[in-house]
Amino acid sequence: MDRQRHIAIVAKKGRTCAYLVRVKSGMLKLTKHAAREIAADWLETDYQYERALDKLIEMGSRKGITDAAQNALDRLLKNGKEPVQRILFC
């Protein structure tokens, strides 16, 4: 969740960056962020993973979604487990 209470989900995490699925410019997009940027601009929350995933899928159907964001959400659904993201906030 960012400081304006917008939700996002970590779709993929690397050593120096992470990809978030979030609303940007009115639709759901997959965006790349440096790990330090995420630590500065986003907050870890105890928002339930399944609830966040469902909310983003619903937002995508209402607002629109890019192919990359849709593919990322599909992979998260297929994996069926919450991605490890705590290291992004240390």
C-alpha cells in the first residue's frame, strides 16, 4: 500500500528491483521499481494476500489492464501462494 492507500502487489522480485501490479494512469499496469524506491514510497501492510489479489483482478476488469499486468496476476493465481516480499521493506 502506498502512502495514499493505493494497493499494489509484488508480482516479481529481484535482487535490486521488483515489479508491482498497480493502478497507474487509470488502469492496472505492471511497473518496475528499485527496491529502495519501494521501501521509501510503499508500506508493508497486513492486507490479506488473497483479498488484495481479488481486488486487483476486479479493478482490472473495471478500469482496464495491460497484458503484462494480466499475465502477472494470472501467474500469481496459478502459483497459489503469497510472494515473499518482506525483504523489500527492511
